[in-house]
Amino acid sequence: MVAIDTNVLVRLLVNDDPTQSKASQRLFASEDVFIPDSVLLEAEWVLRAAYDLSPAEICDAFRRICGLQNVTVADGQLLAQVIDWHEAGFDFADAFHLALSAGRDSLKTFDAGFIKVARKHTSQRVERP
């Protein structure tokens, strides 16, 4: 199994560089691939900031890629929750932070928007320090 960096995933998803995109396609067609959480987090930012993709487009792309039989992520259920929350209005990184913090007493943040969205979608305590 090979692990990939963000640029390999982005080339596969946006197909913006013919040589690199083709190499990414070959890799995903021929290898078992591990996508680290950090790569997904960074890829979401790149797809949103550099390619202006919507949350729905990003979530759809992540579901398609991570659903491939030869693709593994650290925790598929956790990632599914992150994607669902992102579609429901959470910032992707905040959704990841919250999902990774499950089972803790609370998640502390100064981000009032994060607190407000979290209260609508989860019983996990997200609050100011």
C-alpha cells in the first residue's frame, strides 16, 4: 500500500495538469492507496481556495475517491461524519476537529461560528475556554 500527498489527490480530482493527472490516475488504478487525514484536510482547503469548489462538490469527490475498493483512510466512519457535517454547514477543518474530539468532555474554541453550528448538529460540547 502506498500513501499519497495532497498534490496527488488534487491532480486526480481536478485533472488540471495532463502529465501529473495521468500519473495520479495510473497510481489509483494500479495500487492500494492510503490517504492520510492531513491530506484530506489540506486537499479540502486547496479545492475550496484555489479551485473554488463548493462544499457539495468537495464532499462528492471525497466520497467517490474514498469509496474506491483500493483506497483506505484512517477511520472511514469518522470521515463519513466529517463529510456529513461539512455538507450540513460546518467548516471542513472544524468538522474534522470535532469528530476527532468525540468522547472528550468538550472542545474549546474562541470561534463563535463553530460553537453555533456545532450546537445545531451534535450534542458534543463546543464552548469557549
